[in-house]
Amino acid sequence: MQAVTDADFEAEVLKSDKPVLVDFWAEWCGPCRQVDPILKEINEAHGEKLTFVKMNVDENPVTPATYRVTGIPTLNVYQNGEVVKQIVGAKPKAALLNELSEFIG
């Protein structure tokens, strides 16, 4: 999954012509490591409908603060420059597929 930064967030996420899921994560976050392979599987199956990117909150503090990301992992789906879905915490694959069904269905 592509990494995004504070510097390219607007161009890569807010101005994207399709929905973008941003995985806010950090190296030290155990649940982030649990959800990563699940997101990669969903990306492989549905990447043509939904763009998947990652943002390291330790290296990029501005964007998470702007969108009030206080716990990680937080998965925000952006569409037309707005947050349209927020999923906080590690979830099993079936739960994530269910939460994302409106974007990948």
C-alpha cells in the first residue's frame, strides 16, 4: 500500500477521483500490525474501486490532528475531499468488508 504524507495528502487523497481509505498507523502499534495484512488482502480484491494508502502518524502529525485521529489504527474513507466513514480499532476481515461494502460492493 502506498504511503502518504502531510505534504501530499491533499493531492493523493482529497483530490482523488475515487474513494480513498487512509490507514492511520504507527510502528509501535500492535493492532495496526494486525490489521495491515487484512487491508492488503482487501486492497488486492477491491483496489480498483477503493484506493488504499497508509499514513504514519508519528512522521506526519498534521493530518491526523486535522481529522481528530486520536486512536490508532483509524481507517478513514475520504470521498470528494470529505471523511465519509471512520473505523477505529483493529477489526476482523469480515467486519471490515461489511463496513466498506458501500464502497467496494
